[in-house]
Amino acid sequence: MGSSDSALAADRLRIDGVLVQHFRESGLTGARWDQFHRQLLGHGLTIVTKLVRSGAIFSRSGRNGRYLQKQDIAPQEAEELASDAVYEGFVYFRDRGLLGREWSVEHGQPLNEYFVNACVLAFPNVYRRWQTRAHGWQDVRLVDTLASLEHVQAEGTPEDAVIEQQIANAAFAALSEDTRRLLFLSDQGYSHAEIGELMRLTPRAVEGRIRRARLAVRRRPEEER
């Protein structure tokens, strides 16, 4: 970054700092806040929609430690996902960045960038809810669901891969609804404690059921070969 770019970045942060101080003192109210709020949401929606449509949101999430299984998303659904992520990202930005004083000039991140990153952080939860709502537990394919469980990986011909998929899907279909749900949530990054809250189980019970489910789905394909 050249000296002129550095000066521009410093000026930008200084202006952001003045704005944030004013917003905090006013309690996030007033005409200036309303205008800033609308502009920020518009900026965030434009950026996040592009990230979702291009699929770049998945790599961005991965860099934040939130790994998701990438899949194609229709344009209209991409806009809905982006809109939800921007809304939840704004709540984070407002409550933690501004009111919680997480954002500061010293951290060196402009407000717009901080906000977009907040939207990226919000995306995994939005995406998980969308997957559940759009596809249901029954439609989750076993090979996708168990990718992180080191299940069967077809290394042969395309025909072998199709057979592997059919066997895996059959094994998955044989599981109970609750067991499929456990595997899905685990694969999507939920902790045992979080899954327990959702399914009214103790973390230890969740761990045991997932372990038994893994054994079951691995054993069945071996039996059918």
C-alpha cells in the first residue's frame, strides 16, 4: 500500500471513529443514524448477495473456522439467504460492534468491512436453517452428511461411484429420523451441547448416539457388497 493509500485509509478510519462516537452518544438514534443505517444495509446486501451467488461465501466462512458443505443455490434463494445474513449481521454489528464497543479505530478495520464480516459470520446459521427448511432431514444424502466422518470414498470408475452412492443412501434411509437429524447437525458443525439443546438430550447421550450411528452406516455398506 502506497503512502497516499495509507493516508486515505487513515482518514477513512478517523471519519468512522467520529461517526461511531456520535452514534454511541446518541444511542443509535437520529437522522444521521437512520441514513447511515440504510446505506450500510444496502452496501452489505450488495456485497453478501454477490458472495452467496458466486459461492465465495463458503470459503469466507471456512476462513472464519465455520466450514459448510457448498452447494448450488438458485438466484432467488441466494437473495433470501443474503438478506437474512445481512439482517443477522446487522444485529451483531449493532449490539457487539457499536453498543458493545467491539469495534474501534485501533483495530484498523473500516466500518463497512467490519459489517460485511459480521454478515459472513452470521451466514452459517442462516444457511443451516435454509437447508433444513428447504430440504428436510430426509433429503440429506449420506455421502454428503458423512463427508467429515471418513466414510467410503469411491476411487474407481464413475459406475463404482454411483453404486457407492446408492448403497450409502440406502444405509442412511434405514436410520431413524432422529439419528439422521443427529448426523446432519453434527456434520454442519453443531457441538454435542448444541445438538443436545435442540433434541433435548445430554451431550453425553448425543456423543453416544452419533458414535453408534457411524458404526451402523459403515457396517451396512460392507454387508451389502
